[in-house]
Amino acid sequence: MFQQEAAELSSLKPQLDKLGVPLYAVVKEDVGTEVQNFRPYFKGEIFLDEKRRFYGPRERKMGLLAFMRLGVWLSGVRAFRKGFIGNVLGEGFVLGGVFVIGRGKQGILLEHREKEFGDKVNISDVLEAVRKIPQ
């Protein structure tokens, strides 16, 4: 499911480039060829955070009960129908997020933390936040 969100965020790359805003991904692990398989979907720079410092002092996780949530199944089916497949290797219970971080003292302009697997950020919200960053 993360591949689908990565592809959607990457579709903004030309607009981000015009505004002088980079696109970054932070991943927690690189099991097998996971990051290599992710690269075709993500057009920005990818950072590996094996010590999980970016994830904060308290990681947000969903346990096995996550698979009983309807929203998780619907997100998975939607991603699968669009041709996106994930893997079952590694630690897959940490929830992700999307942040737009401004320049200087602007701080965080958009913070989207997944509530459940497949809870994607609204792309128009990302663009709205990016436009607040001075060029």
C-alpha cells in the first residue's frame, strides 16, 4: 500500500521542483530488495533510518488485530486493483506518515500520521502546505 502513496506523492514532483521543495522518504528497514523495489514508485531521495530516530520516542504500531479492520482490507484491495503489491518481510506493524516541513522557523506545515494501514494523505493538502513555503 505504501507504493501507491509513494507514486501519488511522486506525481507532485514537477510542482515541488518548480517551488524548490525536495521530496524525501524515510524508511525504517531495508529487508532484501525492499528499498530497491520501492524506488520505481518514489521519485525523491530515500533515507534509511535503521535506529528509527525519525519515528520518535514512541513508535505508533498496529498489531495483528489491524487485519480485522475493514478500512485496512479496503485499502489493500484498492492498492492491489491499481497494481501495487507489498511484501510480508520485516517488521510491518509501524504506522507511517507524511510531513511537510517549512523553511527556518516555519516548522511543520502538514502532519499526517496513519491511523491504520492504508490511511493515505490527501494530495491537495500536501500541495496547499507546500505553497506556504517561501521560495
